[in-house]
Amino acid sequence: MALQDIRILVAIDFGTTYSGFAYVHKENPENIETNHTWPGREGGFKTPTALLYDETYTEVTSWGDLALEEELDYDSDEICSRPVEMFKLHISDLTQDQKPWLPSQLNYEKAIKDYLTRMHILIKETLEKRWPGIEFPQQVGFVLTIPAEWPHHTTGIMRRCAYNAGLLTTLDSNNLEFTTEPEAAALYCLNVVKEHNLCPGDTFLVADCGGGTVDITSRKLLQDNRLSEITERVGDLCGSTFVDKEFLRWLGYKVGFDALEKLKSNNYKQMQHFIQHFFCLLVKFKFKGDPTKFKTIRLILHKYCPDLPQYVLGKYKQEMEEAGWIVRIDFDSVKEMFNPVVNRIIQLIKDQLKNTNEQCSAMFLVGGFSESPYLLNRVREAFMDQVPIIAVPALPIAAVVRGAVTYGLNAEIVHERVLKWTYGIEVCRSWVAGKDKKKRRTPDGFIFHFHPLAQRRTKVEVDKKFSGDFYPVRANQTRAVFKVYYTAKNSGIFCDDPGMRLLGTLYINIPDIHLGRNRPIEFSLTFAKIEIKVTAKNKRTDHMIIYYYCNGATTDKKNSLASCNTGYSK
């Protein structure tokens, strides 16, 4: 992103359960502001990633806090649609049965576009209050945060949604960049390491504990206030909302799981109101894990969930009537709700520290879940002998979005990263009888296979190049085609192996057929800031084709990737 072309930088943290944005004027880069004014709510740095549509799920009627309608009218007979939440997970690699509910009339791209459209309107209003006359979006640069585990093609989906939401004037606009959520969180913590006397050469771990996901990354502090990633970042679906699910699971044993399912289907908003206003405020946010200071909590179902009793049947109804529809939540029960989730986070941190092979000087917990006293106590208890400093910095819930602003202001602050994927190309060689499967043989006696160029978990400096020389398969070949693949595995055999994904296809002309196969082509992958530079160079003519896979957009339309069956060999 060229800062000289823009005046305002806006970072958007589009989260699984909550979202937010921060902004800064490039003339005053130290004054980063985090938005805290939302429809229906004042004072919070985030708003729910939730949408409420009309009955046909075509038009958005409200979003954020208003979509969940915290103040419910229990006597209203108005028929409303069910709020749409956690639709971001539909862009991930989860299996279909693991993805959250979406109405049949709505696809996830439209939901993302609709949410970003509402965000766009609020961002525009906010910026115009601060700086009247700003040309929106022409003079505004955007940074969108994405999960580290998302495959490359998903940035293209997010770019398309941002464009359709009106944040960009063209689909391939340079006014949009992406950074990963754990990297943004680490950049935020870069601002607080000096408070803990960390020096260049020291390493620190950042655990971004959000509502849906938890991401762990380890970084080394370098000279000139720059960062290096020292091992592969990890993450999992074990955020705070999974504690909510454990609470509902516990309650299901009291009132029956069928009753909860009927409440969810028939009055979803009441269930959400029940979780947020009872469980989160009175139980989850206050739990410290100290049995001497815990008082048993009385859950009066008629008060917090008045529609639930009508769905409770059989033995559950008899037991509830005898108890006066009051459920008592003791210390051990709450602990059992937290522990499956907290234990998973602790295991992620353990694995990260083990893979780092360096002394960790400090650990910072950020994200909304980081403010849980119980989580902090458990983490300190588990790692106090390994890590001398375990802290929650100021404004942890805004860490990702403020760190994304830092990235947008100076992307060079990140010196090196660890590759999350293995990258390579499809090459071919002669098929060998008795060694290769017959079904892999081409009609002219070749076999295509995966040739790795850059391996997962490799530490890569910005602009590091991985290359090799390749030759035409046939003496009369006039064009070579390079199909670039990536996989989460350390390597691969064939390009149609499970988990193998096509990044793109580049072709280059190779004249001088009188030279036969002796026409070398240097092919390289260069890992820049976020984009990947793909280059093919004819070493005899110096003719070069360059393609940037950048933020989900083709940055060189003239050299757009194409498909071809012509092969080449190592």
C-alpha cells in the first residue's frame, strides 16, 4: 500500500464472533483511534459479527448488537428471522457439518458482503466527522485481518466481498492489504515489550484468545524495533464461545437437550440474551477458579429464559417443578465448563514453546477471552517456571485491529516469517514400468508429479527467493507452463493428492526450437510482504514473465495466469 496516495488508514478486524475497526491519519501515525460507537451500543471496541435479515433473508434490517436485540419484548407476537452469526467460518476448511447454520436463501459471501457494507457505512460516517471533505474510499487505505490458517484463495474471496461492499473502487485496488490475525496481535505487543524490558534478541509468545479461535505465535525482537517469526504459528477453534457451549451442554442434562434445541429453533434471540446476560455477565466473566471465593449461583429459568419451561418434558419437567425452576450452579460445574477449552489453549501454548527451541522471555495474552481471570491464572500456573513474564497488555480486545494499523503504516517492520505451506510446481519425467502406476502414464509416456520449491516451516526473510532450472519436455515445444501448487503437508507426490491446492498457472514462450530441449528456464518463487512473486525467465533470451499473487488479486493483468497441457521437466 503506497501511503503517499492515501490520507487515512483503516484496519478492520472481521472476527468470528465480534468485529471492530481502528483508524489513523497518516500525518499523525501515533494517534491510532479504536472505534467504540456502534448501533445500539456505546463504549465497546467491538460489536457482534451478526446480521438480522427480513423474513426472506434478502435485506439486512439490523446488524451488530441490534441484530441480537439485547432488550427483548417477551410478549411480542412479531415473527422475525433468526440472526445469522459466525458466517465467517464458512470460508474456512471446516467440513460442512462443522460449519454454523445459514438459511438456505443466503450464501456466506453475501453475508460477509452485507456485514462489510454496514461496516463501510459506519466507517465513512466516522471518518467524515473527524476529517470533513475526505474522499471515501479513494483516500482511504484498508487492512483486513485474516486467520493464519486460511488458504491463499480466501483472500480473493475477502477482496471480492470488500469490493462489493463499496470499500474499494476497483476489484484490484492497491488500497487493500491483508495481514494475519496473529501477526497483527504480535505487532500490537511490539508496543509494550519495552514496558517489560525486553531487548533485541529476546523472544516472546502471543496468544490471541478470541471468541471463536485462538492463535499462538512466537516472535523475536530485532534491532530497529522489527520482528522475526521464529516458528510456525498455530491455532484452533477453542475461543470463549466454546465455554458457552459447555454451559448449554451442562444445562441440557438438567432440562433436556430437546428442550434447548426447541428454544434455539423457536426463540433464538431469547437464548442469546440468556447466554449473554446471565452466563457471560454473572458467571463466565467473573470466574477466577478460587473455590474459597465462589458462591453458588441460582439460575431462575422463568426470569432469564421464560419460554424454556414449555419445552421441558418428562422427568426433566418433574425435577424442575420440584426445584421451583431454579438451577444451582456450583464451583465444580463452572470449572468443568471452562476446563475443556482452557486445557486446549494450554496445550497449544505447550506445543508452541516446544517447537520454538528458544527461551521465551515473555508471554502476552490478548483478545476478549484473555480478560478471563481463570484463563490467566491457569496459564500462569502452567508456565510460570518456563516464562518469567506472563501478562495481559492494555486494551487486549483491540490488539489485533490496532496491530493491523501498525502493519499498514510500516509493513517492513516484519523482517521474516515462517512458511505455513509447502510450495512447488508440477513437473514431468519419463514413466517407468514397474515403478509408476499405469493410470499415471500419459499417452506419450510421461508422468506428472509435484516438485517442492519451498517447504513448510522454513524461516523466510522478506524477498527470499526459491528457484530452480527447468527444461522443455519436447524438442519442438514453444511454450512452457508452470502450475504452482501449495499444501499444508511437508511435501507431496502428486498435484492431485488430498490437500493440494492450485495457486495459479504461469506460461512463458520458449522459441529457438532448433536448440531442442537445451533451453533452460529459471522458475522462482519470492516471498515478499504478503504477496508471492512468481517468475519464469528464459535463460537464453532473458525474456521474463512475472506474476504477483497479491492479496487475492492479480496485480499484472497482462500476465494473467492461464491453463495449458504443455509440460516441462527438471
